[in-house]
Amino acid sequence: MSGQHYIEKNTAIDYKINFQNTGNDTAFKVVIVDTISKYLDINTIEPGASSHRYTFMRTDSNTIKFIFDSIKLVDSNKNEKLSHGFVKFRIQQKQNNPNGTKIYNQAEIYFDYNAPIFTNKTMHTIGEVYVRIISKVINPTYSKADVKIYPNPFRENATIELQNIEPQNTNLILLDIAGNVILQLQSNNNKYLLNGSNLAKGLYLFRIQNNTTEIANGKLIVQ
């Protein structure tokens, strides 16, 4: 389902909170308040990188603060580029959240003594994360060939196989949607072992070719 942002149970979530001073004057203090979902383990929070120096604190059982003292964040009218800031953190889920659990997050941002500004609400859904393949044989020389992936869906390892053609030396080239080569695999038996855990979520393209001919191509989707 589009927009569900599926993740597996017992995996960490990385958050990035962006903020911008769109007021009429420099902000000398910025405070970010984030109420943590009951499905996350607040004891596992790892404060991360940021645009400016901050102090981190936990204010009660499920609330955290990032305090940017003396940040001197200029307003966007004076300098749009320098009016932005961010902070990142990582947090683990509580153990064994059931599939279908929805984890929401929204932060409040205080510029000096002004009323809070609310960030966009994010959502992650606990579910099975898998890779599936859409593929085709493109060369008429191999019209009887087929491209199979099994098991499908899969979460860890899967085999991509050229079927109904003689075993031969071939290469599989995996690319991101911008055309950058992510990895290359060689085979002499028309089979490739793919490790899905090494791939970031998103859409990939692949080509299978021998020394002279592109045999097949397709799309690989990591969800």
C-alpha cells in the first residue's frame, strides 16, 4: 500500500527533524519537543547529527527535548540558506510490535518565546518487508528463456535465475533509478544470489548480459 512506509518489527527508526526561522528576526533559542510513540523504546534513543550544537534531555517517561541555546538562527528574509536547521536521532521499537501497528511521530518547535510550530506527522507501519521483481527477456535469440526469482516475496536471500537457456557466463548489473551501478554479480550457471538486507528501500533496475548481448532486464523493488 502506497504511503504506508513499511518496516519490520524489532528494527530501529531514524528520524530527522528539520526547522526554519521564517519570522522577522533572529531566533536566539530553538527548542524541539518530541513525544515518543508508545510502540518505541525511549530508553534506546541515540541523539545524532545536527546543524547546530544542542543539549539533549528526557523530560518525562515519553518526551524528549533538543535545546539549541544561543543558536542565533537568522530569519529567512535576511538569509534563506542560513535560516534552516536540523537534528537527527535513532530509536528502537519495543519488542515484537504486531504487524499492522502504525507508529506516528510529530515534533513541536519553539523559536524563542513564540507559540510552537508543529512538524509534519510521519508514519511507519509494521509489516513484512520484501523484494519483488518485475522482469522480462528482451533478446529474441532467447525467446524461450524466462527470468525467475524465488522465493518471492523474500526478506533475506533470493535466487535470480535465467531459465530455459543453456548455462553460460553472464553478468547481472544492478542500478539505482539514477543509473548508478550498485553492484555487479557474475555467474556461470545462470543463477544469482541476491542479499536483500544489503539494499536500501527503493526501486532498482537490473540487466543480465553475456559478453556480447543483453539478455534480460527488469525492475527490483525493495519495500
